Amino acid sequence: MDLFIKLAMLVVFFGIMIYVGIRARHSTKDVNGFVLGGRGVGPWLSAFAYGTSYFSAVIFIGYAGQFGWRFGVASTWIGIGNAVIGSLLAWVILGRRTRLMTQYYGSATMPQFFGERYESKTLKVAAAIIVFIFLIPYTASLFNGLSRLFEMAFGIDYTVCIILMSLLTCVYVVIGGYMATAINDFIQGIVMLFGIVAVIAAVLNANGGFMEAISSLSKIELEGANPGALASFFGPDPLGLLSVVILTSLGTWGLPQMVGKFYAIKDESAVRKGTIISTLFAIVVAGGCYFLGGFGRLYDVDVSSLGYDAIIPKMLENLPVVLMGIVVILVLSASMSTLSSLVMTSSSTITLDIIASHVKKDLGENKKLLIMRLFIAVFILISAALAIYQYKGTSEAVGFIAQMMGLSWGALAGAFLAPFLYGLYIKKTSKIAVWTCFVLGPVGMIVTTLFRSSLPTSLQSPIVCGALVMIAGLILVPIISLFSRKKPSEKVEAAFEIYNTPVSASAKEHLK
């Protein structure tokens, strides 16, 4: 009976996703509609699309367990950083200017923006290659952690879960494009909001309430740390905690699948409302996930043999059947929303920035749409195959893919964050400064991964290295641009003039 209830909940969930995809197919008549929803997406859909793409199953199962184990309840700061830096400041600093600049250039992807903003086809191709290389392992990693959860809940082979999830996501994205993903992201976001609150309440209740759980956590001693460090304000490793906050919060400013949500926003009102909605969503979901993970050491988990992915499933294994069903849907929602965003980003980049720009320049709208749909299926197939290979393969295969996931976020953000941010604000940002980041991000992360054992202990973590290459880019781009600057072209001047275009507004929106 319990299994029937959980399966019924999954069938209803899957049915809703497919229905939304079919209903949204009318918005996919051209490339602009398929990739950006016609640039007419409202605040609620935009904010939830941003939030659900941000917080995947990697966060709920992997990062929440890993960093909660390392930092205790202080890991909640990661969620707060995600809300303030990764959501609030990202919307305030990037949202409005991204929408205006990308519409002026007619850019549907981040590589297109780089090509137009810096007037370089080579930069566009390089950006597209970086996106293609580093989004694939990121996509495959979304399945991480689902294996133990599904085996615990259903007793079925994880491969079946991967295949079903991949097919379902492929169907509704291929049929409905961006609008289907945005609407489904909204539905999935609602599940995530209610699910995380219910899970936290259940876990705390199982440990005697909040105060009792904190008291139990404070009694756990760590080697080399002060007594009660796991229940302290900044935890046993404040520097390591800060590195995680920087990478997982500031890093979103340079991720193409995240920034792409600003391309599709409808208007000024949607930006303002979306900022508030997205921030509140992040506080609940990200803050809740990391807060929950902070109590992981109250459970008997052999991390050395089972890994960090075993922590959260262990905390959830005795939940009531209905709540367990909600948790499964929560994790599926987190995975599918991010998966759909990533494959949309990858397929549109390959189609528009490489094939339509350099291989076959006379492609019509229908052919572009067909190619994008084919690549969506291909990318999902590759990601599913990698996930199954990781699950079924050797320990070396598991380690390789896990390492690739660790460096992909840092490589993408290290390459794109500074060039994109300064490209929106500083006219004289130079191409050579952009090239510096395009090399520094990917090469820096790959080198530090390959030669990790030769580095000082403090630099062996990909989290720390990722944070360093991002910060280095933010420092180097303006300095290099200062020494290599030249007068901005007329095209750049015209692009920045779009910010000064007069608009009419009501008195309640603009004081006289």
C-alpha cells in the first residue's frame, strides 16, 4: 500500500509535467519563442525558473549533506549567501541591464552576447566551446544522490529512475521549449518550498525539537576544533565556509543557464517583483537545505565508505509514507528543473553559436528549431549515459565524474563572470581582458584538479580554487582593460546608450 501511494504521487507528477509541455507548444513557433519564451515571461515564472535552476538535487542531497557534515549548522550561511548574493544582488545588479543589452544585441545565448558586445566571432565560438565542455558533466551530476533515495523509497534499480526522468524531461522540453520549462519550474518550485519545510520539521521533531537537536550537536567533538564547534555561529572552519559561500553564491553570476533567465523577463515590473520572489525562494529552499544538512552528524553514517550522498537519505529513511513521497518528488523537481535549463542552454548554444553561425549560415527558423530539439535529446542521452556509467562503473569512473562536476562550476564562472559583469557596466572592457578570463577559468581549474596533490592543503579543494579564479577575474579584467583600453566603437557606444532611453511610467512607479 505504501509503495502504491508513492507511485501514484509520481504518476500524477509526471502527468502534470507532460500536460504543461503540450499546453506550452504554441510558444515554440520560432527560435525566440522556443529559447526565450518571446521575452515575455512574468515575475513569478522568471523568479521560480531562476531559483529551481539554481538549487538542484546536487544541493539537496550532495552539498547539504557534505557541508552540513563539515560545518554543522553554520552551513546555513551558505544558503543565506545564496539568497543575498546569488539571488538578490544578482537580480539587482544583472537583471535589468542584462535584459536591455541582450535585447539590443538580439542575443539569445551568453556566447552570442560576448560575440556582439566585444565584436569578436572568435570569442563567441570560444565561449560556446567552454559551455559545451563544462555543462555536460554538470548535467550528469544532477543524478547524483538520487540512487540511494530511490532505492530506499521504491526498492527499484536506479537505472530505471534515470531513464524515466530523462525521457520525461526530454518530452516536455522538446515539445514546449522555454515556456514549458518555466511553468514546470514554477510547479516544481512550489513542491520544493513545501517539501523542504515539511522535511525540516519532521527531522527536528525526530531529534526532540530544535533546542534538543542543537544541544546534541554541540556535544559532538571534532579533532582540531573547539568544543561545540558544529553548533557555533561560524562552525569549525570559517575560511572554508567563506569559500563555499563565494563559489555557490557569486558563481551564479557567470553561469549561462542562470543569466539566461534575465534575457526572457517581460518588463521593469517583472524585474522588481522577480527580485523579491527569487530572494524569498532562495532563503527557504537554500537556507532550509543547508540548515537541514547541519544536523547530519546526529545520524550514524559511515561517510568514509558510503560518501556524503548517504547523509540526507539516512536522515529521511523513517519519514511517513506521504512525506517520503513528497521528498522524492522534491528531489526529482530539483533535478528536472535544473536539467531542463542546462540542456536548453547547451542545445541553443551549439545550434545558434556554432552551427547557424559557422557551419550552415542559411538555416531557417524551422531547421534551427529542429536542430535544437535534436541536441536537447542528445545532451539528455549523454547525461543519462554518464550517470548510469558512474552508478554502474568502477570507483575510478565515479571519481572522475565527481571531479569534473567539482571543476565545471568554477571553470564556467571563472571564465564568464567578470567579462559578463564588466561588459554590462564598463564600455572600455577589452577583448584581451575577456580572453584572459576565458583561459584563466577553465585552465586554472583543470590544472589545480590534475595537480591537486602538489598544492598546499588549503588550495586542494575545488571549491577554494573556483572561488579564487572568480575573484582573480574580477580583479584582472579592469586592470588589463585599463592598460589595453582604446576608444569604444560606435556600436558599443550605441549599446550603452540604450540605458538612457526615456520611458514613461506612472507616478507610483517613478517619483516626480
